[in-house]
Amino acid sequence: MSSSAPPSAKSPAISSKSAKAARERTLEVVQGLSDEQLARRLTHPERGEMWVLDLVQMLAGHAAYHIAQLSEYLEEAAVGTW
């Protein structure tokens, strides 16, 4: 499978490896933020004005959503092998 394949065409193993790498990079950035930086305001293109901390929490929820998707897919794939 080509690395330029759309996310939906990638295998779960590739998707989970990509997700893990992205999460690790995000955690490095977030852990390096000071309280002052987390308290800054920003403008999200769809949600409007929010705190950096709000964005960090939104990212965490987004990651959890994709982990649930992968878990569901893997569970369905495992059941299908019986």
C-alpha cells in the first residue's frame, strides 16, 4: 500500500502505527507547554475563540475517538475469523 493512500485505505496496523507516532509527537509538544502558554487564547476555524488548554483537551478526545474506531474494527475483524 502506498504511503499516499487515503487514511481509509490504510491497514489497521499502519493506521495504529501512524496514530501512535502522531500522538507521541503531540504529547511532546503539549508536555513542553507552560501554564502561561496553555492559558493563551486562539481562534479555531470552526469553534471560534478558545484557550490552548481547550484545544489540548479536544485533541485528547479526538485521539480517544480514533482509538475506539480502531478497537471496534479489530474486534469485528477478529470475530470474522472464527
